[in-house]
Amino acid sequence: MLLLVGLGNPDPNNTNNRHNIGFLVIDEINKQFKLSKQKPKFKGLLTTGNIGEQKVYAIKPLTFMNSSGVCIKELIEYFKINVKDVFVFHDDMDIDIGKVKVKFGGSSAGHNGIESIDKNIGKNYSRIRIGIGRPKKNNTGADHVLDNFSSEEKEDVEGITKNIIESLSILIKKDLDLFSSKINQKL
């Protein structure tokens, strides 16, 4: 059993924010792999199904970004999912838009959603860091992540989401290096 988590904020006004890129990825995974209908459970929107032979749960926490770990902790305890089988998709300002970096464990690098997860389940899970680029001059990091993607950026986001979906079978086999190189090669 694997858990795929997409970070974001549930407010409808945040739907197209940079901070919600994790939600966008989970929505596309649900659609492409025909996972179950989203149901409100464990303080999130939960789906389940199979990707290849692998049973997966996918969730979008409804606890808002800064409390994402609460949702994830409840879910993994209930289903007895090993923390090492958790994959979190989230935004990263230190990566150019449309690029992806993947790592297992590590620090939160100031990302409040990741910090919440670390506090609730520890650090031994995989992070799929999706680039949203640095803020423009006169724009704070907080403002930047809550800004909507421009139309040009939306194309980049759609492209990277498509690449993630096409290489997801590699990710769920936990070959993080191959997954990362496949995705970034396609750009």
C-alpha cells in the first residue's frame, strides 16, 4: 500500500494558486488512473485504487497547508501505511517552474506543509518537489505561493503534470533518481 499526498489549500479561491500544485497533481492522478470518487475522510479528500499492481490511496488534506500532517498521520495510522510508502507532491520556490526534484527525507526548507508532516509522521517519506519559481521583485514568498499561475505558467504546469503521470509507475517502484531524470528529460 502506498499513500500519494498532494499539498494545497482547500479554499476555492486558491484553486489555481502556485501553492496548490500538489492538489492539481492528485486530481490528474485520480483522473488518469480512474481512482475512486473523492470522499471526505481523515480531514481530507480521499481516493483509492490501483496503479498497475500497486494498491494506492491518494489524498488532498483539507486542513490547509500548515496543518497537512494532521490529516496524513490519521490516515497512515488507520490503514497501517509505512511512512516510507508516503509520497508528497508539493510546490518549491527554489526550483524553476516546470522542473521537479525528488528526494527521500531531509529538511522542510521552510515549507510549512512539509514541516507539519515532519512533526506528525517524521521525515522518512518521499518528497516530489515541483518548481514554481522565485517571486518577482517586490513580491514576498507568501504572496508568490498564493498568486495564480499565469497562462504561460499554466502550460508549464500542465506539461510537468503530464510527465509526472507518464512516469508514475517508476515513482511507485521507489526509483526516485530514474523518476526525476525521466521527468526532467521530457522538458
